[in-house]
Amino acid sequence: MAVTDAAHVHAAHDRRGVYGISVMSELSGVGPQTLRLYERRGLLAPARTGGGTRRYSEADLATLTRIGALIADGVNLTGIGVILDLENRNAILAERIAQLSQMPAEGTSSESVPETGDRSSV
């Protein structure tokens, strides 16, 4: 399995909803009503079962930790939403840059071109 494949499997595992709201509340120290508020504000998006029960993931737990740190720094919920969105976009762009840096550059050839101005040997 390639490194990128392993990273995608790990990322998918981190996003799989496994915790109910009471367990997530206990793990995070954030009350159930606050979890629901964060969802209404778009800060969290837990998975749902067929019956509509919220299922939180490890990624949601990490997001809650980040939200708590931002609140401790005095950022309001609207600001937190903007920050989380920008961090998410930055992560997507960083992944794209990593993918592009692994691709061979267009227009390059395997032939060596002399770097000096001396063309007498060409």
C-alpha cells in the first residue's frame, strides 16, 4: 500500500462516525446542547444513522479540541467558523501541492542541456 493510500485509509477511518452524543460529550467535556449548537452553527457535521442519530468521529473530536482552543483565545463562534473553513481550505491546497510536486514537470526531457554559454561542444 502506498503512503498516500495509507493516509486516505487513515483519514477515512478518522471520519467514520462511531460515538453517540453522550459519549462525545464525555470524551470532549462539551455538553450535548453545546454540541448541537456547534452543529447548528456549521462548526460540526456529525454523521447520521438511518434513524437520524448523530455519530461523531475522531475528526469531530479533533475539531472540538480546536474549537475549545479558539474559544479560550477569545474567538467568537462566527470567527471560529471562518478560521476552521480557512484551515480546511489550506489543508486541501497543501495536499494538492504535494500531489503536483510528485508529478513530472511538463516540457522536461531526459537530455542534458549545457548550463554554460559555451555551445561549441553542441
